Amino acid sequence: GMFNKEKIAKMKKGVLVVNNARGAIMDAQAVADACASGQIG
């Protein structure tokens, strides 16, 4: 997807993400990993 591990890593730690697009835009595993690590708040 367009929203992947590399793009998540460039965001500020603790950022909040609101997805109002289709699921294919986001890499679900990368988002789950980022949530678990605290990268996404």
C-alpha cells in the first residue's frame, strides 16, 4: 500500500492516523507493528 513501513518510520513518534480511505492504501501489518512499538499513538 501507499502507507507502508518506510513512510510510517518518517512520521513523528506517537502520531495519530485517521484512515478514511480503502483498506488497500494501508499496509495492515506495518500499522499493527507501529502501534505495538508506539510509533503510532
